[in-house]
Amino acid sequence: MVKVVGAGLAGSEAAWQLARQGIEVELVEMKPKKRTPAHTSDLFCELVCSNSLRGASLENAPGLLKEELRRFGSLIMLSADENRVEAGGALAVDREGFARGVTDRLRAHPLIHIVEEEVCEIPSGDVIIATGPLTSEPLADAILRFFGEDSALSFYDAAAPIVTAESIDMTSAFYASRYDKGGADYINCPMNKDEYVAFRTELATAEEAEVHGFEDGKVFEGCMPVEVMARRGEDTLRYGPLKPRGIFDPKTGKQPYAVVQLRRDNREGTLFNIVGFQTHLKHPEQKRVFSMIPALAKANFVRYGVMHRNTYLNSPLLLDRFYRAKQEPRVAFAGQMTGVEGYIESCASGLYAAMNMGLRLRGKAPIELDDLTAIGALAKYISGDVLGDFQPMNVNFGIMQPWDGGKMKKRERYRAISERSLEFISKLLEERMIDLEDNR
């Protein structure tokens, strides 16, 4: 029997995938006896924030990920498709209908046994821990003891926005390092005085996101939001993250009035983060204001800046590409605590972790998905494909293998990447589907 701890999107999907392979599961969920401050329902898979699972088209990465999940028999996608509500190009769901659909199927499955209790220690035997970004303090302490790492868990997520390299306007930017130290490691986005003043004015008055009841001021300790710096004075940013000192524009040979620096965020150089731009602004406001930076006028934001309560692992150090603890592979983790960000990303981690745990327990070879697929790209990202500090990530084409089939317009290229992934998965399933189902 495998224990799955947590009945959110990752844990529910994991339990389902194990049961599909004929493996008995104990699904442990602390509701209704105990709830986090963010939850109100007794149902599994409660959607705490938006009811949208984001884009449905194969021309965007969330759409591809959802189609990949469908092909692997995802319970989450089954209930989402059954409870879809109109939302334009996105897949949005009736919250209660979606959660009830998942809950009823899990409770009805003869191989899934529901246990309603809080888990305070890592269980013995094979286990998948999927307790989410609000993991209870006793279990978080147990995870820290298990890994023996002072940096195993991050409790507050303060991350800068990330943009795709191809969307940066290099006619308005240049590569350089401050004082030419370390080579041309940064993309520098210069601003003249008028551009800077307009940017700083809009940033200082932009609308911030709501602070949830389970968050507090600790999120801001030692990491000041960029909009707060903007409010402290006209030149505060120019002495902080927009400091131009030691940087010279090769076009003019002069030091710009202000400079926004972008730092490579993955080894391939397809993603760059905006240095020092941790922010608590609403996402539309980030898009509006940060696009005032000339080189980012048409930037594709694959992750917006965040500052919120979030418990997650230092996964590249601790987990392998199957979401297993490197030091003790009987223990796997899934969901947002691994560093995947978002509903469907959590589902994908639960599916992949459970699918391969089930195959291992049945003496079969794992299914290895690389970054040709969205599921595999997420697993690769959390297990080591990161430069600098590890931060949670949504699915995006920037973490997938680039298209090498010739020059195309962006939407055509994204669709080609999606079709390449689905073709790969179709061939794989022709060979391995019998391994993924209970054939007793």
C-alpha cells in the first residue's frame, strides 16, 4: 500500500494514478478535522484562488499541459472537462462541481481508502507527500528533519518576474556586466530620464494584490518590493535595482540614466529574470508598468513577480526527475511544495510521481519524459535545470526544448512544439499503456 498525504490536486491525481495500476492507496487528508486558513470546503481539490485552469489552446503551454494530462488519464482533467464553464479561450470550472467530481470518484474507488487525520511525521513505507503551499507546521518540521537541510524549505516566496529571451527587444538593450566584470552576463535595458520618471511614477501608484489572511509582514522582511522603493523617492530605484553605475551603453559609450538588468534564469538562456523586481503588484499591473521599460515593451512574461506565503522545497538539491527524495526514493513529493506553480502544474507533478512509483512497485521500467513534453520539462526544472536561487515556476514554452524545425511565427512555433510533444506521447503510450492500467 502507498500512502498519499494531502488530497489537493496533486495528491488526488497521485492516488488515482496509483489505483489505476492496481495499487492500494491510503489517501490521508486532514479535512474536515482541520483546515488551513485558506480552505472552507470539506471536498478534495478545493480551488482556493481562481476557478480558471488557464489557456486551453495548443498555442500556449498550459493548453499543451492539459492535453498531455488527458492522454495520461488524468482524473483532474476528467472532472475539469465535465464541469467546464464559459471563459473564452481558458478552461474554467464550476468550483463545487469540479471538487465534488474528484471527491466522489476517489471515495468510490475500491483501492483508495480515505483517512481523515493530520499527518505530523513522514510515514514509513512508500509515500507521496502533497500537502501544498500551506503545509502544517508539524509536518514542515518533520520534512526539515528528514532532509537535514537548513535550506530545505522556503516559507515565503519572493520572486522577480521572468520573461522569454526571444521577446526582449535587443535593439533597445545590450549585453554587459557592471565594470565589465565576469563577461557579458546580463542583458541591460537602459532608460533615459523621461522614460525613468514616467516608469517610476506609474510603479509608485500601481495597484497591489490583496494580502491573504494567512500571510503577514514577514514576507517583506529583507526583500523590499520594487514598488515600495519607487515610493520612497525619485532616485531610490537608481541607487537600487536600476543603478546605472559601471554600465556603459555601447551605442553611446555613456552611462544611461537608469538601467534594468535581466539575468539568465536557465542554462539554455531562453528565460531571463528582472533583477531586483520582487513585487506585490497585481499581475495586470506588472504587465502594464514593466512594459514601460523600452526593451520589455513586448515582453512575454512567463512568470509574474510574487511575494506571498508559500512552503516549498529546495527541489534541485533534494529531488530527482521523478519527484523522489534523492536520499530516500521511497519518499516522493508532489504539488506546489516541489516548486511547480499552479493548479495544472500541481496535477502534473502528482501524475508523474505516482505513475512512476506505481511502475517501480510493479517491477516495470519508468516512463521518462524529457523537455520535449510539458510534464517532463516541469520535472526537469524542479530537479536541477535552474541557475541561481530556486523559485517556483508555471509551465511555459521557455522551459521546453526549443523548436528546431525552421523559422516560424510565434503562434505557429508554439503549436509545432505542442504537436511534437503530443506525437511523442502518442508513440510512447502505444508501447506502454498496458503498463499503466490494472490488467488483473
